[in-house]
Amino acid sequence: MQIRNVGWYILFFESYNRWWNSAIQSGTKVVITLPTGWDPRPRYEHPVPWVDQGPEHFLQPTAEELQNFFKNSIQLTYAKKIY
């Protein structure tokens, strides 16, 4: 059974939001990236000796969290006119 930490994706988004704003304030052109989580299948299917983590260490966002992440990043792009 996988236990979901409800606030983890909000913290993840806040971290990226701080990075985006810092990059935008630098005055350079910015491409907003939208990381949506980690897909552990390649390492699970083809393990490497230096990594001892399985898919249970990574959580995917809920549909609502992912939609909010996309929506907020699009709004930031238009608000800051970085396109």
C-alpha cells in the first residue's frame, strides 16, 4: 500500500515557482518547464548498481494538482510576457 503525502506536490510547485520568478527577474529569456513527476520504469526495468530506489519512492500528482500546475505556469508566462 502506498501512502500519499498530500502536500508534497504543492511544495514541489512552490519550489519551481520560486525558480521561475528568479529566472524571470534576471531579465533573460525563460522557457517555463513543467516537470510532472518521475517515471521510474526505465530504472526499474533496467536497474543500475549505483541506485537502490524503487518506484515506491516517487509519487505522481493528482489530476487536479497537475491541472493547477499547468494553469499557473501558463498564467505566469502571459503575466510576465516571457513568450
